[in-house]
Amino acid sequence: MKILMVSMNSIHFLRWTEQLKDSRHDVYWFDVRDGSPTEKLPWVHKINGWKLKYPNLKGRHFLKKRLPKLYARLSPIIENDTARAFEKVVLEIQPDVVHSFALYVACTPIFKVMQKHKDLKWTYSSWGSDLYYFKNIEKYKQDIVKVLPRIDYLFTDCKRDVSIAKRLGFKGMVLGTYPGGGGYDYAKHDKYVKTPVGERNMILVKGYQGRSGRCIEVLKALVELQRELEPYQVVVFGADKEVEGFISSEKVSQKINVMVHGIGAFMPHESIMKLMGEALLYIGNSNSDGMPNTLLEAIAQGAFPIQSNPGGASAEVIKQNENGLLIEDCEDVEHIKGLVSKALSNPDLMEKAFKVNQSEIKPRFEIANIRRQVLEAYDNITT
């Protein structure tokens, strides 16, 4: 089968597509943002360099950065239309199926083309906040209810989004619910899993704030537990500027033993897995997400997860008081404080969670297992 992927360049997309290597499928990738070419996925036919009419135009970067409104008005002169460029690719390649990753990034820009080519099968992968968050913003909801009835096949990263998609107009076939970046290669990361769990003394906190992250609420809760936290090292990873500013302005480091690991909201995946394997607790908190990749990584690496549960997504892998704790109100500092205190005062719960997660939850997301299921799902696409 000839598959035309439509996506921006992202680590999740690259990892997902890697699952199709050495399959019987011929894979093409239309980089919808026309970003810098990558050497990754060398076996994929990449379509880049389509966007600019005059690639060597001097002053374009200056104009786009300093005068964005003027650049937007001039963009039809400077840039090729995404839909036209995409249709040209469709006519040249004649794919059996188009697979878009993220609705507003990779579905909306090509919608008119897919409407024109009604017989061309269309698959959509919903990631993270793609449906759960953006359905509440009228501008994006208009795109969602426009696009979903045209979609033939759906992948999601949580079961919650299957229900949302159906409610908002999707009538096609659900191909399955899998991590957005595919499965995990435990052979690479098991060496970082520190045992016994009782010897761990790190509390690891995901450091995002911004639109959906709620790290600051977690830090406020931890500060209120400063006596209980004396034996522990708090590590905030991938902190954004807002979180860094809070830690500095509130002098958090004078109240609890805290360090920031990885500045600018980015850390190499290997480094995250090492931290997860040393952490006693992992705390992830946000007002919107799908199935958090960091939650699955914490489970795999043996950290006890305390995770927000927007729309019930995290409850698909965490059973309250059995293999983790769910934050039901991401804004409630007292609620978060109570959950952390409960975990730290209950070593038997953490030991039980470690055993359940390692033996029952972790194997579900192993790379070969997920890849086999994903390839079987693609086989359900009829062309």
C-alpha cells in the first residue's frame, strides 16, 4: 500500500513512522510545515522544499520575524499555497491512503483537496489535546466538525478521544488506541530501572506550565510539604521560563531541595528515561492532554505515578490507589499536596504499584507488541 503521511516534523511522528520500516508499505511524507530536511527515516520518500516561491529571497527571515502582519499580507506572493502543493503531490504519487497527524496542523490545510478527491482514503491520528482541548475553542471546533465526517480511519492515543471524535462527527473505522510515538524499546532503558524502589529518593516533576501545564501548582504543594520532603531531592525536568521564574521569585530552593534539570522545556529522551528510573515519585499535572507519554515512561521505569486525569484519559492506565494516584483537579494545591503526602507515607502502596506496573501495564506498550498491532491496523485500511 502506498501511504502519504502528512505531518510536521516531530519526535512522535518520527517514532510512529519508524514502525513501518521494512513493512510491505511504500511510505511518503509531505512535511506540511516544510521544515528543515532531516536525515532520519532515510527509507521514507520525503517531500520538502515546496513552500517558498523564491527560496533565496533576501530579507524574508527579517520580514517574517520583525513585521509578521506585513509578511502575512505578502505571503501569497512569497509562499506557495499548501493545498495546491499537496494536491500536486497527490496527483504525482497517486497514494492509496493519506495519513494526517494532528487535526489543525495536518488535516485542516488539506481539507479542500481531500473533499475534491472523495475516493482517496483518509486516516487521522489524534494526539494529546488535539480534540479534548481544541473542541472548546470555537475557531478550532469549526475545523474539527468540518474535518471529522470526511475521515475514514482513526488512530487515537487514548480511548477518551474515540468518544469525542464520534460525538463531533466521525463515522469511520477506529484503527486503535496506541501511544502517539509508538511503543517503547525497553531493552534500551531497563538498565536505568533502579531497584529496590525503597532506595530511590527523587521526586520528579514535569516542568511545563504555559497553556496546559500546571507544574507551578505542584511546586506550591511541595513547598507546603517541606518537612516531609527533607529526605528527598525534587527534580523539575524540562522547565519552561514561567516555571523557572516561579522557582526563582518564590525562592523555592530555600524551602525544599529542588533542582532544575533541562532548561527550555526540552530534554533528550534518554536523559528523561534515566531520571524516571531513579525517581521514587513522578508527578505530571496539566489541564489537558491525551495519554501522556511521560506517564507511560514513568510506569516503565518504575516511578510511582501521580498524574492529572483530564477527561479520564490517565485513568485508562492508572487505577486509583493501586498502581498510582490520579489528580482530579489540576488547580487544587491542597488536593495535590494530599496525594503526595499519601504516597510518601505509604511505602507498601508504592511497592505494590511497582509490581503491578512492571508486570501488567508496562508489557502493553512494548515496541514489538505495539508495532505488530499497528501494522495489523493498517491492514484494515481497504483501498
